[in-house]
Amino acid sequence: MDEQRYKLKKDIARRIKVLHLSFTVVVFVFLFYIVFGIMLNGKVAEDFEKVRDSTILKVEAVPAHRGSIYSRNGEELATSITRRTIRIDFGCDKFRRMGFENYKKEAEVLARNLSEHFGDRSAREYYNDLIDYNKKTITYSSNTKVIKPKWWQFWKSEERITKLTSTAKRKNRAVRLFPDVDINEWHEINKFPLLKGGMGVTYSVDEYDHRVYPQGDLALRTIGRLEHHRSYGIEHALRDTLAGREGRELKQIIAPGYKTTVSDKHNIPAQDGYDVVTTLDIDVQDVAHNALKEQLIEQNASWGTTIVMECATGDILAMANLKHNGSSCVEEQNYAIGIPVNPGSTFKLVSAMALLENGVPTSKEYDSELGRRVEVGGRIGAKVQDSHAISRETGGIIDMRRAFSESANVYFTKAVFDKFGDKPVKFSDFCRKLHLHETVGLEEMGARKKPLPHLDRKHHSRINALVNMAYGYGLEVTPLHTLAVYNAVANNGRMVAPRLVLRTERDGKVISEAPVRVIEDKICSQATIDTLRSFMEEVSRTGTAAEFFGEKKCSFRTGSKTGTAQVDSEINGVRYKRGDGYYYGSMVTYLPADKPRYTIITAIFTKRQTGKVYYGGSLTGPVQKQVATFLYNRERQYAEEVRDGEFHASKIKGGNIDKMRKVANEYGDKFTTESRHGWGKGVVGTEGKIEIRQLDTKEGAVPNVVGMGVDDALYLLEKSGLTVEVVGYGKVVKQSIKPNTLVATTDKRIKIELR
């Protein structure tokens, strides 16, 4: 019995051990599978995430929109528009369902629409592409099914049903059929046959910023371009300001060609670039550009520049740079700031200033030598002569005022040598006080300078250099630098740096403003300033600029100085010598004389040619006159005197629309206008509303000047190449040649009657 109990206990113990072992194995296997499963699932999840991230989710750069460039009046000079590259899925459901015959009919209409809209290819070429893409993408086939009647349907016959089917041949079926478009164009094109939105057509759309320049090539070198091979102008100088900052976004691909943004903490929004508001005035730029272009072509000159600066601020209202290229002119280089050249007689302003500041009276007289070539400064000096005999009635004896007015080389070289010959460095130091040895602004735009001779004892030929500098040789400055000095004289001695950018903005809010930068509060004494301005006004009245600004030639007073230099400089890698026959003619003008507001310089580089002019006054005067006249007329009141508070549209003289709007705003409470710029006239509309209607001025045709004041009428008619006879005063009521008559068919003479 005990033995049986012992055996039973032993058997139970053995079974318990087996059970424990089995349980342990099961638990171990269970735990193994759990751990392995977790690891496996983690690996699978990780692999899935990698596949998802590489195929479904992508981090993409979000480009910032480039800021725009504006004129001072808000006109766009450079801006970016969103362009779209459209790719059409020619294997889409709509094209497959409609069948080939229906597709061909609509393709023919679409081809005509695309050809008319873009004008880049014929309708036949577009049609051939549409058919070709369809054939390459879709396979059309037919399946005929025979339906036999049942044995008891004795009244029925056998029926054949043909079913058309179509299948796509390839996966990559998206094709760019037409040029890239903007958003508005796409909305229009999306309505064409075959392409109608929401009708089952699948598109792939890529968007990008496209830079456009609404004013064309006007002020091209100033506004600039940002290109792969070269960059220049404001676009280059302020490229970082305009560019903004790129962002990043996590994108999920939801279908071929379609993505959506996924919310992610690492997403960074793009920051658009700042807008840049410049000092440029498009109307002034346009006048300067066209006037310079006409003169370059007329005189067959090589290149030229015209700059208009506001006296008090240094604001550049216009900067035209043109190279004569056959029958037209192009903006190829910024001559205004990038080409230092011998200034010639415009430098006599500096010589006169130095003499006056060092005690030489204006009554000081010298012999002009009546055009003879003379040695100034002895053997170590230089040979100088004037281009014409000055003051024969006095035997050539002239004072400083007459010398400045007649641009006498001999006078200023003699006077400067007498005053500074014992210590030439005093003269070169005076030039340095005017900052002629350094740039005065627009360095970021590429403004250049050339070394100014330092006439100390180390200079091996300082007397010769002194004599040459006295009348604008032996040194080189840019047109902008010359203008800055003259502008300081017009601005009562205050020299301000040229300014091209007024401020930066974003969404209409001012981010930063460029202050007026004063280089010198007073470049010389007020007495010297007053004397120099009287000199310049004499030049306009009776001197070398009288042909354009004399009392009988101009209705307003100006101050001017002309200059002619036989070029002795290296320009664009070419060395020109004084005997080669190349001339640099220039003129600086400020207006109005009593309270100068604007300073203008025109400089033209040309070669001496038969039948063409090369002296500074004759070469640049027509440009100066046109620009100055436009500026002066624009500042004047465009309305006749309003008496007893009465006002109606007929009181407004026709002319510059911008000024007409200002007058209408001031005197009338209701007005409409077709355009904010250009030329127009005012009429009375319904309910007393004033309508400013734009005049259609066609190139090469006689403009309609009826209703304009005499100044605007003269400007438009003379710009058209007509010689004008004026009768009466007030507004133009009649013109002898009908508007829109081709100028080439007339005798170039027109009579206008004013009342």
C-alpha cells in the first residue's frame, strides 16, 4: 500500500514537472512571438514610413514672391506674375469616352482658338498635334456581339451589336500643348472646347513666378534685370531685398499631378520680398528718353545720357542711357554713372568757384587772345586756345562773367595759373572738398570714379596738369558727378547725394525709408553761390545756351553751362586721343532760375562729321530744352483763373492728364478719367460730371492740340517735327492741319490759333 502510494506520488510529481516545463515552453514561445512581432511590426512600420515619405509625402521648397519695383507715382516698373505650365492628360476618361470622331470635331475648334489666342502657331499645326497626341495615347477598338433569338422567339431575327471601346496606351500621358499662361489666361483657355473645366479632363499644373516690365525698355539700365549671365540696375543692387525668403512645406501626393499641404510643425511659410519705390518719374523718363533718342539719331552720335535731379533731395527723376544702334537706340550701358570722361568746359564752374573763394574778383580781366593758340604757364604749362574770337570790340579783354558766358578757355587757364601756379596743390585740394576724388552716391548701382590728380611736389608735371584741369582736361568724372556739383550750386550750396530709392514696402506698409543724404552743408560761401548762379543765368540769356534758353527762345528763365571736350580718355577699353576727332558735348541746366527745383544734364559722345554738330550747346541743347520745357509746364497751373467760385470742365486746358486731374480735384467735386497718364482734354458730362478724355496721339501723325494751352501744344507739335506759328493767346481753338494727318505728307509747318 505504501509502495503504491509512493508510485502514485512519484507519477504525480513527474506529471507536474512536465506540466511546468510545457507551461514554461508555451510562455517562452508566447513572449518570443510578442517581442518578435513588436520588432517586426516596428521594422515594417519604419519601412512603410520610408516608402510613404519617398512616394506619398515630400518636403518641398516654397518659393517667395519677388517684390515689385515702382515709380515715385506708383506705376509698376518691374513686377512678378504667376505663370502656369499646363500639361494635359490625353488619355483621360473624357477623351476616351467621346470617341475619335467627336474628338476630331472639337479638336478642330480648339486648334483655331489656341492659334488665335497665342498667335505662335497656325491652327493646322495645333490640330496636327492634337490628333497626334490622341493617337499615341488612346487605342480605339470595337467589339461586335451577336444576339440570337430564343427557340420560341420566331418573330425575332439575329441581332448584331457593335460596342466601341478605348484604352490608354501608356502611363505618362501629360503633354504641354501650348505656351505657359497666367491665371487670367488659364481661366479663359479653360473654357475652350475639349478643355472645359470640370468635364473630366485631367491636368498637371506647375506654377512659377515670371518677371515682367510694364514700361518695356524704358530706364532699362536703371531698373535693371536679374539674369543668369549678367545682372545690373536696381534688380541686382537690391536683389536680396526684393527676393524675400524661401519657405518649406510637407506635401502629400493625392493623385498624379495633384498635391496638398500637410500640417507639420516644421513647415516654414515663405516670406515675400519687399517692394521698392524709386524716385523715377515715368513721364519725365519718357520725355528724356525720346528727346535723347531723337538727337542721337539726328546727329549720328555714338551714345548719350540725360539725368534729371530734384535739387533739394537729390532724387533722380529720370536717367536715360542710350547707345545709337543703326536706325534705333538701345539702353546697353549706364553711361550716367559708369563712364568717367573729360568734362570739358562744364568744369569751369569749379574753376570759377575756386577763384571766387580765394579772393579773385569777377572784374578781374585777361586777354582772351581772340582765338589764338597761346602758352599758359610757360614752357612747363600747356598750349590753350578758344574755338572762336571772344570780344573783338574790346580787343579780347574780358572779365570773369563774360569768360564764363562765352566759355573762354584762355581766361580760366590764365586766371587759375596766376592764382594757384605757386602752389597747385591748393587747387587740387579745393577739388577734393567738392568730392571729385570719390563717388557721391549710387555705388551699389555701379557708380565709378577715376583718380583726381594731386598737384603736390611729387607730381612731376603739376603746372601742366593745373592748366589743363582749369578748363576740364587732365581729369575724368561721370555725368552724375558733374550734375551733383551743379545741383549743389542750384541748391544754395548744399550738396546732396543722388537718390534712386525712396523706400521699401510690404503690403502697402513702409518698412524702411532712404533719407536725404547731405554730403556738404555748404560747398562755398553764399556770395560765391549767388555769383555763380548769376553767371549761369547769363549763359542761358546771352551765352552759349542762348540758342535754346534765351529770352526770345524760352518763356521761362534758367541757369546753364555748356561744355565741349576733345576726348582724351579710355572708354570701354578704347583709348581716345585729343586729335582723333571724338567729342564729348554736355550741358547742365537748372530751373526755374529764381527758385531752382530741377537740375538736368545731357552728355553726348560723338565723332566730328560733315553736316553734324559736335559743340556741347548745339549737340545737347535740343534735349535740354524739351526736358526743361516739360518740367516747367507740368508745374504750372493747368486751369484758367476761376472767378466768383464758378467752375466747369471747359475752364481746364487740355494737356498732361495727371495735372488736369489735380486741377479737377481742386475745383470740381465729381470727375472721371479714362487714363491717369498721357494727354487729354476735359468735357462736361452728365449731371455736371467732368470727364477727362484721353487724346489719341499716333506716332508720325499730327496731334490734336485743340483745347490745350500754348506750352503743351508747342511741345507736342514740335516733338512731331512741325514748325509752329502761334496766333493769339489762351487755349488753342483751331489748328491749320487736321489731327492724325501724317506729318510726312505735310510741309512741316502748322498754324495754331489761341483764344
